[in-house]
Amino acid sequence: KEKHKILHRLLQNSSSPVDL
Amino acid sequence: PESADLRALARHLYESYLKYFPLTKAKARAILSGKTSDNAPFVIHDMKSLVEGEQMINCRYMPLHEHRRSDLGIMHEVELRFFHSYQSRSAEAISEVTEFAKSIPGFINLDLNDQVTLLKYGVIEVMIIMISPLMNKDGTLISYGQIFMTREFLKSLRKPFCEMMEPKFEFSIKFNMLELDDCDMALFLAVIILSGDRPGLLDVKPIEDLQETVLHSLELQLKINHPDSLQLFAKVLQKMTDLRQLVTDHVQLIQMMKETEADWSLHPLLQEIMRDLY
């Protein structure tokens, strides 16, 4: 899970695309 | 599934494609063929037009470092700046692809680790399909269609940067000959994302079930939308083999550049995706 922190965050973010 | 359900699925995926992807194929082809009321894109074909193009888009995607503002510095740093902007746009595109994936019915009910795996292995393939409509044999639209960068200019960059886009041009020219529209593309992207053979998947069955339904929907869509194009469904699916090779070569090139380019840093999201990929 640690290896793919940003992907996890993108997947679990319920609204529009997150600011990268 | 009934054909009405398959048509509803096609409409749904087309709508989320329009929602999450800012530059559609229809719009890109209109810009490329000059059939749009918007201004023609600014053409970058040499170092001088590159600098002008950067100023035009306010340097948001191509930041200049203060200490490298001399003309000589610009010449030396152009490749690094260009690929810095390429990386920022790629990270945004990955975020858009993720939202599109989440809109595929059933995707968010898959095991979260499998969702990560599908995206990790699928996003670069999806991005290559997405840039195809932006390309023709002479160059590519960038910066949401505001700029057209020539293929010759990209080929004139120093090694290995000049080798980066050429394979995508070769693929895109052939892929564009299939003449898919945005709705066909939306279904094809969902098929790519729902690949049950990605390494490390924990629960393959539900992914294959979802993909089968989208495949049926794509097959029906192509029959209705392209009644005279023989074997189009098979031809589209064959592109998935080319895509995998293209991604393998792309990742190898990026990883090589990470070693050889001292000034080059890879965006954390791209690092995550490319680490242990192939």
C-alpha cells in the first residue's frame, strides 16, 4: 500500500481529480 | 446481457469520458483540420517558436529556471524543460483516467489492491490511446490543443529525448486509420483498464466478468457505428498487443533517462506507476 500512496489517494478521493 | 443494457453502458461510458477528458477526439480533429471557430494552434517548430509558445501558455507547464535564462541555457535545457511539462501533464492525465476508471460500473467494488494494479498497468496504455487523436504524421497537439508541436522538432531534440515520441507517432498513425470516434474510444479504454491478466491481481474473476460485458458493448457499438468496416472489433483488440510493447519500451527509456540525466527528476506519481512495472 505504501508503494502506491498517490494511486490509493486518487482512488479513494470521492470528488473531482485531486491536485497533484 | 440484453442489447439495450449494452447500449446504456456505452452511453454511460461515453458520458463519463466527456466529463473527465478535456480534449475529445472530435475537438482535436477539428483543430487539426482547421474546422473550428477557435484560433488555430500556435506551431512550435524550432527553438524560437518554443520560447514564444512557452510565453503564450504563461510558462505554467514549462517553467524556466531563473539562472538558466540566457539563450545558451535555453538551448541546453530545452529537453529537460519539455519533459518536465510532459510529466506534469501526464500526472494530470493519470488523475483523469482514474476518475474515468471509477465511473466504470463495478470498478469501485473490486478489491482496492486490484484497482491499484489495474491502474498501474493500464494508465500508460490508456494515455497512448488518448494522445493518438492529437497526432497526425506531421506533429501533435499539446497543452489542451493550444499548441501544435512538429514531429521534426521532436526528432531534432538530443538523444534520448528525440526517441521518446517517434514510436507513439508510428502507432498513432496506424491506430487513427481505424477511425474510431469518442464513444468507441470510451469503450475501448474501459476494456484496456479491465484487463484480467495484469501481474499480481488477487481476484481475477470479477474483473474478467466486467470486461466481458464491456467487450460485448464495444462489439455492438462498432457494428452499429461502423457497419461497413469489416473485422473492426478484431482489429481494435489486436492493438492491445502493440500497446503492451510500446509501454514496455517507454518505461525502459524513462528508467534509462533516470540513470543518465543528472538534472532529471521523475514525478512521484510516475515513479509509483513505473516502479517494478515490467
